Amino acid sequence: MGEDVERIRFVCSKIRKAEFVMNVAAANALIKSFGKLGMVEELLWVWRKMKENGIEPTLYTYNFLMNGLVSSAFVDSAERVFEVMESGRIKPDVVTYNTMIKGYCKAGQTQKGVEKLRDMENRGLEADKITYMTMIQACYGDSDFSSCLALYQEMDEKGIQVPPHAYSLVIGGLCKEGKLNEGYAVFENMIRRGSEPNVAIYTVLIDGYAKCGNVEDAIRLLQRMISEGFEPDVVTYSVVVNGLCKNGRVEEALGYFKTCQFNGLAINSMFYSSLIDGLGKAGRVDEAEKLFEEMSEKGCTRDSYCYNALMDAFTKSGKVDEALALFKRMEEEEGCDQTVYTYTILISGMFKDHRNEEALKLWDMMIDKGITPTAACFRALSTGLCLSGKVGRACKILDELAPMGVILDAACEDMINTLCKAGRIKEACKLADGITERGREVPGRIRTVMINALRKVGKSDLAMKLMHSKIGIGYERMGSVKRRVKFKTLLEIESSDYEF
């Protein structure tokens, strides 16, 4: 391709130097060719040459020019050409509109694409399946699945043939939003309209059922797929296996694993990570490790998901050193990215093994590497610190995250929950007072967290006293000073039946 472009550029340079009479047919051919190859400079030279020679562009000329500009991401220039057409003798047609819509969508300006679609209809032009397909793809890329559905319904109402890929995107979008019934309705409508589903469409729907915990429905759909003559691929089987493993049905998942091996399907890393995770959660760590090593033998690349799944299995079974060895091997031997989830697993495992300082070193390592902590990661750290009596340190680390742009709204609530569950009501009250004093959280939310946490640990009387008090929301006067009633007051009014 590169050699062809250079050859054409050479020929073009000769043409530009030579004197020749250009006609509209030659101009159209050149603009079309240059546009396809992304040779914008040469394309614009032809356009200027046409003007110099008084050659009137045709609709084809404009459309070839628009397509060349859009293909090379010159959307603003294409927009100006479109405006010239609107005010000129030759008006935009469906192809022109589709090209402009494609340009907007490629540039991430989906809303402009929608506006152009509506403008097209207002001018009496009928959008075709290319128009709708372009818009559905763009809306899907923006995770605007409701618009995908609305556009599909427009196509259906207008009797425009819906391509299989459009069905796949609409069904996939609905499944991602957990709207399985709507997704299945689109699937059945597709069949009623005479469109045959394919493996990808079946897989999208099966994946939706599996991820929502409806594994039986996923399996029934898999069986229907097979009975209708479709051969499931490894991706189809892997989503079923993932669903089974998430629901603790590891033996059935292993059965599908054997089916894939028997059929000669190349097992991918997603398939392996699901099985490793399922076996680990079932306490079958040796089998999980065996599968992990088998991946290398089979030439299957081990990604961070596979490493994390096995590390999680190790830490949960008390094999923290094995998890650490895997952590080092992950980066040093295979160059596999250590994710925030990797650190979350190890930090949690270290605290459970009472290796608090090592857990804190891992946290510092993660921050130094520029990996942004998630709420789950900080929860692992703060839980470990709170349970080891280092609430202040957890609060200090939380305060350090704010200047980094990491705001974990529910972090303090999680810490209060942890302390209450551990029976450390005094520390929970102190933390709640600190939050309200700094105005970090709305006192009402903290009260709710405290009330629910106290109930969960069987201290309903204490929860009722908090509910009917002014703690956190009311004020008391000390001379001329007005102060909020603190949570520590709860301890002062509580009877001596409780030990703090």
C-alpha cells in the first residue's frame, strides 16, 4: 500500500508539472482515487485545478471529495463542502448525508450525527440502512444503548432491512443494561423478519443471561443454538463457563472445557481465567494452579486476569508467599501488567496474614507506579488498618488521595461499618465525629450508616437511641457557643450493659 501511494504521488507530480486539459470525468477519477488513499493534498490540488479550468463539479465530485476528507479525518473541511452544496445548485443526497454523518461519528460527535440524520429527514430524504448502521455503531460506542434501540425500532417501523451486525449491537447493548427480556424480544423479532441469527448474536444473548446469573437460560439458548445447526465457538463456550463458575457450578464448567478440547477448539485466556477463578473459589487451588501451568504448555498467553485469579485463590487459602512469588513472576518473567485488582488481592491477603507493613509497602508501590486506587482497593487497606487499631493512619491515607484527584465518597462509611462489625463502637463514634467536623459527609448519611451497622451487630437498643437522639444533626449550646451533638454522646448515654 505504501509503495502504491508513493508511485501515485510520483505520477501526480508529473501530471502537475505537465500541461493538460482536465475534464470532469478525469477530475472525478482522480479525486476518488486520492480520497481512497488519503492523499488530501493531491485531492485538494485537483479541486483547485477544476476551479481554475472552470469545470463545474457534479454530485459525484462532491461526494468523492467529501468521502476523501472524512476518511482522512478532515471533518471541518467536509462540513464546509457540505454547506457549499446546501447553498448551491447541487444539493446533498443520501450518500452526502451518510458521509457527513460518518465523519461526525468518527470524530466522536455523535450528537451532530443525530442532528444531521433529522435534518436529512426534514428535507425529504429517506435515511437508508447505512445511515442507521453508522448511527447505531456510534451510539453503541458511546454506551448509549437506549438510542441504539430507538434507531433500530425506527428501521423496523420503516421496513428497512436490519443488518445482522445491527441486531448484534442492539441485543448486546440491551444485555449490558440487564434488559434481557427486551434483548430476547429483538432476537425473536429478527427471526420473525426472516433474518437468520449467527453465532455472534447467540453469543451476545447467552453472555447477557450468564452475566445476570440466569445460567439455566444461557444453557437453554446454547442448546437451541446447537439444535438449529450453529456450531458454538470458543467465545460462546467461554461465556457459559464464566457464568457457571460465577455460580459455583465448576464441575459443569469443566465438562464444557473437555467438550472444547474434544472438538479441537483453541482455549483462550478468558476461558482459562474463568476456570482458574472458579476452582480457586471452590477451594480447589491445586487444580487451579495446574490449569495455570497448562496454559503455558498449550501456548496460551497468560494475561493479568489469569494471574489475578490464581493469586486470589492463593491468598484466600492462606498461601500468601505463593501469591507474592506469582506477583513477581507476573512482571519479571512475562511482562504482564499488574493492575489495581492485583494490588487489591495482595493487600487484602497481607492484612489477613497479619503482615501489615508489607501490605502498606504494596500500597506505596502501587501509588509510586501511578496506578489509581479504586474504592475496593482502599477498602482492603482501610479494613486491615481499622481492624489492627490504626484508624488514624487509614484517615491520613484517605486525605492524601484527594490532592491526587481520587475521591472515594463511601470510604468513611465503609470504615465505620468495619469498626462497628468488629465491636469497636468507640472508634466508630470518634471517626463519625471527625467526618462531621470536617464536613466531608452529610451527617444524615453517617447516622444512617451507624444505625444500620449497630443493628447488624445486634445492638438494636443502641441503634434506637441514636435514631431518636439529636446526635450528628442537632446542636447544643455551651454559653454563646453552638456545637453539634457528637456521636461520642452515644457512649455517654448508653447503659453499662455494653462493654466498649
